[in-house]
Amino acid sequence: MGERLRGSRRAAYQAVERERMSAVFVHDRGERRAPAPCPFSVAARTSPMILRRIVFFLALVLGVVASQVPEFAQQYRQRLGGAVDELNRIIRAFDADAARLQMNRDTGLERLLGNPDDFVRQRGEQIRADAARAARLEAQLQSYESAGPFWRLATFARSYEPEIARRAAQNFEPAVPVTSEGLVMTALGFLVGWLGGRAVIAPIQRRRRTRTLRA
């Protein structure tokens, strides 16, 4: 029994050696055969099925991420409306104070900005900055409301307020995409991920096909 086992081991070893030594020149044809790939190499492990699964997973992740873009824009618009309301409240309070002293907003700002006291002058600068920011954000909010479903995303990308966007991102709550914007963005993200993944694995597949043809 021991002699038979040793003989089978020797035969298996010789078969492996013959396969590994197949990279020698074939003298009668003048060709050189490529060595057989090691079964434990990276190329042998990256089968087409695994590569397709990686591409599908990448496309799925990008589709999920893209589906949340409209929801993030919606939550940003809600915070934008809240910021406009708060700024308008501050401006209305200043206008009321100025009206009690028989002044309008411009006259009240001139009084504050011309005051030698730094504290009073800084208050005037803050009110002026708040009024300008309120007008800018309100114009942005109106452009959102008048834009169509997909133009709202373009408006957001073009003129978002960094501070409001940062706060919206900190408190963002994902949601299932049920609008046309969400469904289209999901499909678009999946398509981009699929095409990008295919572009990434294309060189690997070409090398595998070239190695197969040479073998």
C-alpha cells in the first residue's frame, strides 16, 4: 500500500513538472508556449463572474447615492426657506425700530454706520449684510419654486449657499426615491457606475483573452 501511494504521488509530481516545463521552445515549429498560469495567481482568481459582480455592486452603490441627490436638494430648500424667514424677521425688527424714530431703513443704517462707536457701527454693518443676504437667498428660493423638476437640481448645483448646504448635510435623512427626479437619478447613477466599472475591468479582460490565445 505504501509503495502504491508513493507511486501515485510521484506520478502527480511528474505531471505538474511537465505542465510547468511546457514553456520551452518547440523546436519543430519555432514557437514558444506561454507558461501555464499558477492556480493561486491574481489573474486566476479574478474570474469573469467575480468581475461582473464587482461592476454590478459599483453600479448599485452609485445608483443609491445618486437617488439621494434630489432628496438632499429638497432638504436644502427647506433650510433655505428657514434662513430667509429668520433674516426677514431680523430686518423687520430693525425697520420697526427705525420707524419709531421716524426713519426708514437706509437712514437708520446711515446713522449706525456713521457712529464713532465701534459696537454701534458693527451693528449697522451686520444689518446691511443681513439685508443683502436675505435678498440673495430669497431670489434663490424663488428661482427654485419657479424651476421645473430637473431644473431645480441645476439651480441647486449652480447657486447653493455653502453654509446652508453644510448644515443640511449634517442633518440629512435619506429617503426612498419616489419622484421622477429620484427615479431618473437612480437610473443615471446605476448607468454611470456600470459603464465606469466596465471601463475599469476592460484591461483585465483583454489581458485574460490575450493570455488564453497565447496558451
